[in-house]
Amino acid sequence: MEVKTKVGVQVEVHSKGSFKTMSFDRPVRSIELTKDESRHIGSLLSLEAKTGITAELRKLIIGKFFSSPKSFGNIREKLRTLGVEVKSASLNTILGKMVERKELTRAGTRGAYLYQASEEGG
């Protein structure tokens, strides 16, 4: 999984057993990150340690599933295909919190919301 920073450095995070490695597309002595970039890289580094619905949704954000708007039904079905069963009320609450944290954006009307990765958080 990778992040392209504002300063143009590509950062990749790899999992190897219980270890994580970060690689860069060029030699760097240090790197300046925005708050969002550091949050994103931090979540990539801790992603495997987390379990649950929120972690699965974050994996979907990173995997570009949310690059186009998705309905509640689309999201629930995608989670189901990944083997994650979730009650509608729980998923609704988690999606709402992810919107509050600006990881996702929400458009539309109640009962017909569409969710998409936030430019700021995803």
C-alpha cells in the first residue's frame, strides 16, 4: 500500500510477518509530511494489527473501492464478499463516524446516502 506525498516522495508500506517496512522511491534523509499524510501512513502501519469493520473499511478506502460513490447496500455487500457480516445499524454508525473523521464523504438524502473516499482523509 502506498502514499504519494505533497513533496513528491512515494512511500510504500509492506507487511512481512509481524514486521512492517517502509520504502521510498528515492533516497531520503528525512521527509516532511502533512498531518493527513502522517495519519494515513500511521494507519497503514497499524492496519494489520486492527481487526473489525472499521479496519476493513479503511482497507477498502486504501484499495480505491471508495474512489466512486457507493451506496450503503454496495458497501454491505462488499463487506459480505470479504466474509465480514455486520448489522445495518452498526455499519450505519461506523460510516457516520468515518464521515465525521473525514475519512469518507456522504452525499444524498437519508436512506439514500452515497459514500466516497474523502480527498482530505483518503
